[in-house]
Amino acid sequence: MCFRPASLSKPVECPNCKKKISAMAGIRQKKCPFCGTELPKEEKK
């Protein structure tokens, strides 16, 4: 049996340093851990 997390989210790209930041333990980051820039809000579908 294969386990998949309930919510698969794509990594968010930092608008300042262009690094990709993925969710940690299912929790989306609010600031870039590399440069401290505020990350854009997740788009709801």
C-alpha cells in the first residue's frame, strides 16, 4: 500500500531570491527562510 499525504502542494518560488520553498510538515511558510521576503499567498482553486 502506498501512502500519499492528503494535501500535495507545489513548492512556492520566492519573488526575491527565486529559490523554491516547499511546505514543511504540511505547513506553508510565510517568509522565505533564505532571504526573509514575504511569500505570496497560496492560490485557491
